[in-house]
Amino acid sequence: MTVSPVEFKFLLRLLEHPPDYRSPITKLHPTASASDRDQACKSLCSKGLVGYEAEIQRYSITPAGQALLKLDATALSISADEVKLLSVAAAGPTVPSQAKQVPAKTRQTLLRQLNDRGLINPSKTQIKMVWLTPQGRLYLRNDCLPTSAQSKVPSAWMGGYLTFLRQFIDPAAPVAAADTIAPAMALSPEKLTPDAILNTIQHLDQQLGTENYLPIFYLRDQMQPPLRREDLDQLLYELERCDRIELTTLQEVSAYSETQLAAGIPQDIGGALFFISVV
């Protein structure tokens, strides 16, 4: 995976907001112009490296929302405030403030719920909060290789990157000799046994807090290379045959990017295998 110079600068600015690397997007200047900054944010989100929360500033009601309003009020499966937000859009595109009876502090939460259910269609949004995802942390720690264009950033920004990387160094660990291969990822593919894969699954699950439901794309980020995709799939199947892990499908795809979804193991029948659980 590669990121553009603007996207790399965006990630560096996020690293200035530890420990959760979460910030209002307006505090990430000067990464680029506001429009370029927002585009970089959306592009990084599509790659699974950042997440963001957008404010819905203008919206319209969908046919599903119109149909819901025609139902008997006692049969509606949404709250009264959600009905009010739908009703003000019944006559045409509107803004949240038109629903004056709905408390301002709850409007955005309710609008996001309506949008998730396909009852409204946002026509204007503004990114507010942005954060580094677990996959983004892994990318910056293990895979990011700044190019000459990306390296042209203020030294303070790179200092933040170094501070981020140093938190993964165990001060009690002995320093390996230059010709010693320490990390498991430096082993040749034939030495990456099922046990080594299982250990990596358990380590990632603990590190990322996925509660024994590790999305497979995290493991691919760690293991490919040196393993090829099909080699890793076969090792996972072998672990499953031995009842050491369980591979399950994903039901709600909207929470993941296309790249993350593509990391699953396709099946002839049903969805792709996506989660790994240690038995």
C-alpha cells in the first residue's frame, strides 16, 4: 500500500495527538488546502488507515423515509425526534436546524442513524473528527517507507513519527547483532509454521483489542510478504482443520473499506471468511 505526500503529511499531523491519535480535522493544518486535506482524509479512510466523523449539514429524505412517514405513528420503529428530522425534509432538501424541536446536541447522532438506515440522503457534509485506525498504526509501524517527496516535511513532524515508533521498542529487550534476524517476519516462508501464524494471531488480537475476532486483513499486513496470499490461506485452513482457530464470515460490510473486505477468503457459497478466532 502506498500513500501520497499529502496523505503522508496528514498521517504525521495525526501523530501529534497521542495517545489515541484523534483530532478535529481543523487542527491538522498546514497539511494542504482545506479541500486537499479533506480529500486526503477520505482517501486514507478508503484504505482503512484513518476513520472520520462528518457533520451532516444538508440532507433530503429518501423514498424509504417517505414511506415510513406514511405509516401509523404507533407502528414506527424510530423515535419521535427522528420523525421530526424526517418530516422537515418531506417537502424538499433541508438543514438540521429546521427541526427546531429536536435538541441541537442530538441532531447529528440521530441523522447518522437515519442515514445508516437509508432514510435520508446527505447532500452536504463536513468532516469534523478524524482518528488513526489500528490498521493505520500497523501501517506506520511496519510498512510505511517514505519516498523522497514524502520526506520533505518539517523535522518536528518526523520527530513525532520517531516518538510514535519508539513506543513499540521494548527497552528490556537485548539489542540483536546486525546479522541476526530477530523479527518473525524476517523468516523465510518455509519457516513460518502454523504455530508461528497462531502466535501472530494471538499477539495482534491482544494488541488491537479485537476480542478474539481478528479481521484477517491485519494478519495479511503482517504476513504478506514473505508469505503469498494462497500460502497464508492454506496455513489458516490447516489451523482450522486442527481445531485451533475458527474462520467466520462478515455480516455487516459497511464498517470496512473495500481493501479490507478484499482481504477475506472467498467461498463458493456464502460470504468470504473474514474473522479469525482462536479456539
